[in-house]
Amino acid sequence: MRQAVLDALEEVRATLRLHKGGIELRDCNEATGEITLELTGACAGCALSSITMKKGIEVVLCERVPSITKIHTVKTHAEHRG
């Protein structure tokens, strides 16, 4: 599952790079199907980051890796200040 998630994230990264952002896999629990992601660069703390995550990244990941049951996101320092 971990490698499938990483492969799917590579597809997403190309678009995020256009906006000087990125995404990292922080945890992958294959037993529960839960993963933890962190938006980086300009995407971290962006006002549209939650929409990017829900309507873009999560859709792609769940299509490519059906064994995902839940996606958690790590809050960055910039998001906590918002």
C-alpha cells in the first residue's frame, strides 16, 4: 500500500509544484488503511489548501489506492497561525 500511495502522490506533486508547493507522506498504516499527509511549501497554510486536499488530492489517492480508509493531514505552523 505504501508504494501505491507514493506513486499516486507523484502524480499530484506535478500540479502542486506549479504553485510552489508539495506533499509528503508522513505515515501509512497498512493494517487500518489510514495515511497521514503534509502539504509543504506554498501549499502549507494556503487558504485553499483544504479544498486542494479534499477535492483534488484525496480523490486521486482514493481512486488509485482503494485500500485507503482515512486520510489525516498534519497541520503546519502556518496553518495554526491562520
